[in-house]
Amino acid sequence: FISVMIISLLVLIIDRSPKLYTLLPHSKQFFSYSFSFPNAHEFFASATLSKRLNTIPRHKRLDASHFDSNTLQKVQVLHDMFEVPFNFSRELASQGMLDRVFHQLHALQNSGTGESRESHPRLLVVQVARALNDRLWAMGSGISYARNTLRVPVILWERDSRFYPCFYDVFQDTGEIAVLEVLDQKKNPIWTKRPKVSRDDWATLSWSEFDFIESGHPENEPLVLDPLSLIGKHIYLRTDKSLRSDYSPELSVRHALSDLEPHKVARTQIRELSNTILFSAGDSQTVYGALRDTFKIPKSFLEKMTVTTRVEILDQLIARQAVFDKRRETAITSLYNEKSKSNSRFTRSQAEEKIPRRMARALFAHVQYGLGNRMRALGSAVAFATASERVLVVIWEPDHHVGGYFHDFFVNGIIVMDDFGLEWPFAPSASHTKPGEYRYLRAYNLMRKENKALIAASAFFLVDTPNEHIYVKSAYVVKSNYTGSDSVKKARLSPVSKEMRRFTPVLPVQRLVARHQANHLEFMVGVHIRSLSVEKDIAKVDPKKEYTSESAATVNFWRKATSLPVFETKMSSLISAPSFYVAADSNQVVQQLEQAFPGRIFYTPRTCDDRGAACLVYALADIICLSNTRYILGSTWSSFTEAAVRLGGNGVLLAGVDFGKVKSKKVAAPVNKSGSASGTTKQSGTKKIPPIVDATKPKPAQGQKQDSSVHQSNKAKKPIELKKSTAAQSSLQPTKKTKKKKQSKK
């Protein structure tokens, strides 16, 4: 009886005191609220947060009867044009989010080009629940998925026993994401499950619904959330965990959450409840100091980064450092236990001195030149950073070669700097006595146009220095112990290629590729024709300033060797090839092939022919389509062909080497690819072009000379550095004796 009276008195006090309502809405809610937390610390932190939120004004709900004519007109447009149900649009209007969603849908519609304008953009409605940390990760993954799949995100913030405050009671309204408050999911849900046949509103038929809280997260969640299977559909999704999808990588989720700004009165409690998330607005000075003082990143590098980029780097460095410290602690304990058995005076401090602490370090990979060059350089950087346990930071600057940012082509969770701006040399030479801010940095530049001291990029071999950061600028595969063979024909199985196949292209590229996959790319022969000279290739690029004279001559030599007649002759001889997928650097080449092979030529049509982001999307689709064909007829000395092979090509025949062999006796291509515009294969321009070494070839018998086609760099662990191209050329010239021996063998 006394307990009932006390509870009744509490209910009476709560109902008459609006200040206590945020903490104890009613007695039933209070008991479920207090006993649902896994520990007392979380409960009291959330309870304290609710108390401190009394001073924050709440969003006022607008009754539907007070909608003006402009609001009603927007509700009708959302229904008729974008197929948003009336009930949901009215809820957006009542909570003041209608204009935000309306303008975002129209902005996304107007920003699209070509195919994206054919269909209207769609919404991703994510309803989050449970504990604060879980719902924030679910919210961030939903925002990331929406951005990467060209959708407008709308968050439904479900208030429940695990976390009772509303979203705008905790976070400031930045004006970007539309968030609706779900005050009572059981009695008044904003989104109600529609029946199989909707009689009330036909717009509900264009929605796909998933409730991962009731049904659980499926094992094939990435397949369920495949954006290609959900094109043209709005998505409603209720979850309490981060979404598992290639289009919501962890780094992208952290990037979305770092933009949230907690209220000052709630910042401390939010930090206690969400200790795995850094908020860039309130932590910028702390992050800068930790990166500079603890992890020794140069100040000039930090000044070129955005606040969000610093947060991302620090977050990964801290996680990597925790792994190193745990590994060191285990090693110290093992050493102490082993030594103390035989030596009683051996102390733990002595064991700590023998095993120094390793600090987390980063690899700054500055990629250069065209899309194919950047992809292979990035693949080698990912392979090196993964194997050496470094945090990878990619420097991807738009220029005349690639007029787009990394995220215009890929959605992977990689830390990217869009602007660097430091001129070479920005640091002293790589040595152990470097002064100032570059003391813990080793810097390498493999671009001969900037680094005149470089002899050959192909001869460079990157060695890991665990206690130093590494900066490397390259348009080529950065050779190391972790990159494997750089031969084009062996490239498919190298670690670099494995990392490149993990790149996830943006949705417009996926849609272009899906169209051709319906035509069975696996039965076609891929054809890549690269015939434009360096002078005619890229607008606004002066070859004399961009490349060395040697590399420009090499490129032009191979461009002539990979002209249209060479490919046309080879294609005519392939009786078993029913059709071809063609990618060329000229639209005229494609048109001529269509006339020569009517009904057998497939390609991706485009309305542009430049190096801008919109046009390079078609180029990336070409690379992926070529990689899905039976095999490729490629162009020698082309990073585009190499990228297609690395992404999964089943085989490659190179023009000028495997067919249409060059008959000129003049040597135009050096063995190394130092400073070349897009060099990939190590070929020479002699009368007899040395083929790529094949592991299946029988070895020469004892006493016989090895064939001149075998490169010395393939035999040695480290590439040989050639100071003069003439030495390399003369070493590859077949002698009269070797010719006679070959004839006798035949």
C-alpha cells in the first residue's frame, strides 16, 4: 500500500512539473528506463543529460489545419512528382522539415546529367533506436549510404527507454539533415507498414521497407541493400546498428557523424555515451595538438588538411596505436616470464627497455597523371600500407589529367586530401638527421618533371621505416616487398591488383556497367585502342613542360604502333569472337569499327570527350567493362589497358608486341619507364620486341645462353637502375650468334 501511494505521488508531481517530464515522463517509463541500461554509469549519464536539456527550446509542431497554400502545393508536388506519400509529407511539414527535403530533392534532380535525369531522386528514411552510440552509428551509416547512392536522407529519431531525449534536444540543427522525432513508436508511429495492396495512397507502392529491429539483420545484408536492385524505389529502414554495405564504409560514417554539433550543456554527457565518435566542431584543437605532438605529423601537412580529415587520421592512428601497445605488452610479459625463470634479478623495466614502443605512422600517397595511372599507384599504396600497418592518406588533386575528386569515382572509406599545394622539395633529403618538423618523415618523388635527380622510376624500391612517416609521389606502381610483379601479364594476381579490385565505383558507373553486363560481356573480346599522340591527347597540357623529351618520344612511338589498322587486322582474324567491347580515345575510331564489323561492336556512348569528372565516369565504366571480357586486345604502354587487366582481365594481347609487331630497327622505348606519361610495360622498340617473361616457358639447357627477351629486372629482387637508355637498348639487341642458334633449334 505504501509503495502504491509513493508511486501515485510521484506520478502526480511529474504530471504537474514540466521540468521533470524530460527525466521521468511517467512511472512505467521510469522503471523501464532505469533498468534497461547495461550499467549504472550509462543510466546516470543519460539522466544527467536529460536534466540539463530543460533550458533548450523544443521544436514546435505545426497542425495540419494551419498549413498555408504554399505548403499544400509542395506536399502535392512531392506526391505526384517524387511519389512521397501524403501522410509522410504532412509529417515533414508539421515538424518543419518539408522545405529542407523539397529543396534537396530538386537540387539532386538538377545536378544530375544524362541518365540520372531520366528518373527522379529517391529518399532513404532511416529510423534509429536503442542506445545513443548504436543509433548514432546507424544514423551515420544511413547518411553515408544515401550520399553514395544519390538519395536524400531523412532520419526518424525514435525516443525509447534506452535513450529518451529528442535529437534536437541534444544536437544543434546544422540545416543539412532532416530529422523527425518519433515520440511514441507503438501508439503514434510516423511510418506505418503498408499492406500488399495499398488502397489509400498509390505512392506507397514505390517504397521498399526493411525492419532490422524486428526481423534481425540478414546475413546477406550487403546484397539486400544493393543499390542497383533498389533503383527507382524509396527505402524505409528501421535499425539499431550500422548498415553493412559497400556504400556505407566506416570512414564515411565517421565523416558524416563528425559534422554533428552537440549543445554545450550536453557535450560532456554525449562524450560519455558515444565514446567511439569524435565531433570535429568541439575537438579541433585537441586533434591538431595530438597529431603534431604525439604522432609527429609535419605542421605544414596539417595546415593543408580540413578539420574532418584531421579527425579521421587521428581516429585511425589511435586505433593502430592501441594494437601496437597491446602487442608490445604481450611481448614484454612473455620476455619477462622467460628471463625471470633463469635470472631472478631480471625486472619488468628491463624487459620494457629491450622492446621499444612502436608509434603509429602514416603513408601519404600522392597520385599523379590520368585515371589509370592513379588507380595503379593507389593500389600499390594500399598494398604497402596494409602490409606495413600504416594509416593510408591519399592525396588526390584535380588537374588537367583528371578533373575530378576521388569521391567522384569511388566510394571507398579512404582518407583523402583534395588539396596539398606544397612544392617539391618541401623537405630536406631523406636522412636520419632531418631537422624541424620533417624529422619523422621520409619523402620520395618519382616524377622526373619535378625530381631531376631521379634516374628511373622503375628502379625505385620503397623500404619500410616503421618509426617514420612516408610521403611518396608517383603515377606508377610503387615497388616494394608487398607489391609483387609489375608485369602486365602477371598483374592480375599481384597484391596491387587485389587491392584495386576492392575499389567500389560510384553508382552512375555501376549503372553504365550493368547495361553492358546484360549483353554478356563475358563472351566478348575487349578492345582498347590508344592512338592519339601526346600533343593531341590532353587539352591544356604542354608535353614539353609535363614530360621529358625521352618519355614523350616513347609514348608517341607506341601510340603509332597501336593504331586502328593494327587492331582491325587482328579483330578480322578472330573467327571465334562473336562481338567486341571497344574503348578508344577517339569517337571516329569507334565509328570506323562499327562500319567494319556491323552489329558486333559494343561501346559506352558519351556526349563529352575531355578529362572532366563527368566524362571520366564513362572512362571508368570502360575500364570495368574491359576487365569483364574474355580477354583484352590492349595498347602497349597504356595505364588504361593495365588497369583493366588488374581489375580482372582474363588475359591480354598487346598491340605492337603480341600482334602487329613493330618492324622498325630504331629503338624508341627504353627498358625502364622513368618519367613516362603512361608507361606500364617494360618493352623496347627494337626490331624484335622482347615479350613479357612467361613462367610456363621451359628454362634454357645448361650451357645455353638465356633468351634476350628475359629482363634482368625480373630475375633480380631489386630492379636495376639504368643511367643511360642506350645501354639498356644495346643489351636487348639480338646478336648474330643467337639468331643462328635459334634457326638451328627450329
